[in-house]
Amino acid sequence: MSAQPDAFTVPADPDPMSYDRKVLFVAGAGRSGTSTMAGLMKIMGLHVPQPEVEPDETNPKGFAEPAWAVEHHSRLLREAVVQVSDSRPDAWFETGRVSTREPERIKTAEWLEGHFAVNPELVVKDPRLSWFLSLWRVAAIRCGATPVFATMLRPPSEVVGSKQKYYANRLGSAHLAASWLNMLLHTERATRESVADGGRVFIRYGDLLDDWTKAVMYTGEQLGLQHILHAKSERIRDAHRFVDPGLRRVSGSLDDLGLPKRLHELVADTWTELNKLADEGGDTPEVHEALDQLREGYVELYEESEAISRSSVVAAEQKTRRGREKPGKEGAAPVEAGEPSYAADKLPHGLRGRSSVNAIRNPQGLTNLEGHTDFDITWPWNRPGGLRAGATAVLRVKDEAPSLPFVLPPLLRATDHVIVVDNGSTDGTPEVAAETAAKAGLADKLTQASYPFEVARAGAEHLGQHELSVHSLSYFYNWCFSLVQTRYSWKWDGDMVLTTEGEVSLSDLTWQIGGVQSIIRVPRHGLYLDSDSHGYLDLGLRNAEEWGYPVGPDFVFTKAFEWEIRSTPEQCRSIGLPQGLCVELKYLDGDEFAHWTDPESFATSWRNRRKRREWAVFHALKEGQLPPGVHEITAPDGVHIVDHVTKTWLPRAPRPLEVG
């Protein structure tokens, strides 16, 4: 029998600096074993960015926390007015809003980039981390790294007991249990796979203490962490010395906490479902759906409790204000118990749809002038069952077959649902939409509809139409959005393509927005195509339009001078996303202005400045000229220019992006 030396050749030790860039984010509620997990990762060879938070009596073996990250998160929480253990579902909107700020994205990415020079596999951990996972995901993308996630699970009764013992928390068991519920339900939602991610694991603290080798190897295999897969014996010995089963110093049952009945049920059911995620093969769509329902149940419970206890909040505010009055000051006027700044934010979902009668003169719906009863409009919040949580993108399309293969996949991944309404396409647009969704494995998230009436072009034609005519842009848009069944919506065009960073930003905001009444502005940049491998990206105009809106009677379409406009209440919040998250496809061999009555009108008003810019750039490029602010881009061989710009060129472009 001949020897086969190749089969028994011992491979050379891999060079750790050759590993792909990866960041492990250790998430979960405080006192859940995150320090033990991060400490083990450090021992295995992953790098905890220095300096670290010093050990103390609450955690004598160390926290394995980068001090910069702790300070960074603490500052951002103060700016968002959010507590570390915050039980408000709307707190996720506040931290999500802060996470969209370009200066914070730049600062976070620059800090992360500096530590990759030390080690290509990093571990970042902090009890405040979950509030800013969307920020860190973007930072990883900008560094060319893959984000991966490990969420620690510990029975909620032990988490509450440990916080009360070591942190002298005086807010009570109900608050701590509610904050645990809020943290874990939303952390689970935040770590679901996105296009940029490399996976996630859920690890029970008890399993880690009972047999850390099994839990850590499972983490390494699932997340592709090379330092774990190639760990040497001495590191394993060090880890055995580090892990102390006696670290689990607090025990108890949920019954010991004396929680209100409904809160007790939600905590117990959530713990049951989260435990399934820690089982091999347990991270399934069925568990996700169950957790979505529990998250919605918690939101409803919190909103009801908040509405009922409003007098207690007002009384506390009055006491605080009076306590700030200068000693000896007399005759101060009593503080009136007014409504909160954003009153609709505080109403239970069941009441929000009845909080206004703004909906174009008819709170029930709209009847068109032509008598096409099949296309009369019933407002979606008036339908039985009302609206569910989530966000839906609505595309009104005509002859967008070339664009939809680029537009739909990231949009389907980023939102809960997409509705495509075709308006007389002759190029097979509906068929391409269906094929694209099926190819992406997301056909269940796509709904298609047809609007058979000719719709007025923007400009003079639109101005001449009554807003209740089926030919009006306003009526057309209201009909399209009446198909939405979620509480939030995205007004999207059939030629708008998200970048990788844009996709993860939209995906996170889709769940972070919750029930907060806020508009979201999305910048977009024209990408002019003259072939599959060559194009021109226009960064010469700074423009951000309102694309995200709540669904409700305060947010319906009405008539403006050149086009439709969405109504908004006087007090409405607004978020502006950073530049570089979305491109709008323009075909140099097509007619990009057919939806306008007369392009000469572009010069008549400041409102049309974006169209003026597009007209000027389009015709300059057709004549072989390169206008200022326009970048000529050629894709690598075998890569489509749209994919190159949205997945590589824009995500890796230096920040701040020079626009306008």
C-alpha cells in the first residue's frame, strides 16, 4: 500500500493578519454574561480595542469593554435622552435617529478602522451596544468588514436580581423586567440577517458556564471566527482558568419578581422563544414571527400604560420644575398640564387613526369624480383590524423593466413588504417584478396591482386636473397607498436603487420607527448609464426628499402646483439620512423626462431645481461634456455598473461625501 503524504500534510500556521476583517458585537442586557463571552473571545485571540474599562467589584475578572465605545455610547444616549435600561419602545427611534447622523458614522468608522491595523478580528462589547447596532453595522461596512453578532441570554429573573444586587437599582422589578423585555425583543430584531452581515448566534449564559468549549466553538464555526477555529492549546488553558461557574451568583424564578400579570406573561413567553434561538437550527422564521407578535404585544401594553399614567408623568414634571425654582421666588405661575410635544406619539395605535379628520375632506375615504367605484378609496386605517407594525414600500411604475432587477432585491430585503402598482407598462414590467422577487427568494413580500387610468404628467397637466379625478397624481398616489397594511410607508420610485449602506439603514429604520410620527428624508444621486459597465454619478446637487411617512389621516396626498404633495401635521418629527445611500438610474439612450408636460417649466421655479440639474447633466453627457460634480465611473470586468456603484464605489467612498 503506497503512502499518500499529501493527505497527512500538516498545514502551516495561518497568519492572523491574513484573516478577513470581521467585527464580533457581543450584545444583550447588562448582567447577562456579556463580559464573560467577550473575555473568552479576547483569550481566543480576537482583539478588544484598547484601552479597556478597568475591572471593579461588580466584575472582578474584567469587562472586556473598549473604554472609547463606552464613552461614545454614553454620550449618544445622553443626546438621545435614553437610559441604559430604558423600557420605552420609542427609545429605539431616538437612538436610531442619532445613528443616522453622518458625523457619528464617520467618527465610529474611523475609530474601528484604526484598530484593524492591530488585528483583523475585533470584538466590541458594552451593555449600551444594542442601542447603536445600526451605527456599528454601517461603520463595519465602511471599513470593508463583516459584522457578526453574539447575543447573550440569561433568565430575566436572574438579570433583574443581579442588577438590583450590584447596581443598587431602585426602579423596581417591573421596570427592570420591562427594560429587559424591550432590550431583548429589539436586539433580536436588530440582529436579523442583513445583506452586510455574517451571521448571529444566541448563547445561554448557563451553557457558557457549564461548558464554554462547546459554546465558543459553536460561535466560531457559525460566525467564521478564525482565531477560535485555529486557537492553540495555551489559549484554551487560559480560558479554563478564566471561566468560573461560580460567577452565576444570583438565582430565582420569575414568580419571585411579583410582576403585573400581562407583563409576567410577555416576559415568560419571550424567554421561551429566545431560548429556541439558542438551539442549533432554532433560528427560524416561525420563531421570528412569534417574537414579532410578542414585540407588538409589549408595544401595545406600554402605550396603554403610558396613556393611563399620563397624570403621574405631568405631576413628576411639575415637581421637577418647581424644584428648580430659585429659593425665595414667590408667585410663580402654576405649570399647566399640557399635552406632550408630540401628542400622537403617546396614543395607543387603536386611537391614532381617529385622531384627525384631515384626510382630504373625507375621513372615511375618497370617491372619484368619474364614478369608477372599483377605484374608490377606503383609507387603510379604517379597514377591519387596522394597521399592523412594519413598513411598506410603494412603487408606482411605468416601463421600468430594465431598472427593477436592481431596485427590488435590496428594497424587498430592507422593508416588510413592497407594493408595485403598474400604470400601463408595455415592456413587461409586472413580469420582471415577479421574476426578480422570485429569484431573490422574496416573492412572498411582493404584491402587485394595476391602475388602468392615464395619469396626468407633472406640471401643467397635473395642475389642470381636479385632485379627485382618477387622472390626478394626487388621487393615483392615494389609491396606491390605500393598499398599504402597515403603520409606516416608503414612497419609492421604480428607478431608485439602494446602496449596501442604504439598504441596512432603511432596514434598521423600518423597525426602529415603531409608532413614532416621523418623516424620513432620503438623498439620492443620479446615475446616468450609457452601457452595462460605464456610467456617470452626479454628486453635484445636494437634495433630500421626503420618502418615509407614517400611514394615517394626517399623512395623505393632496395637490401641489407641479405634482402631488403629502400633508403633514404641524408638529411632526423629521430625520434626514446621510448622502450616498441611494442612486436614481437615468438611461442616456432613453427619454428621462416623458413624465413632465413641458421641460421648459424647469426654469420657472426654485421648486424645479432638481429637474433643472437633471436636464442640464443629461444633455451635457449626451454631447460628450462632463459637468462639474459628475464622476465618470467604469466597473471592473464582469461587474455591472449599477452593482459596482451601489455595492463598492459609494459604500467605500471617503467620508464626508463631497456633494453639492
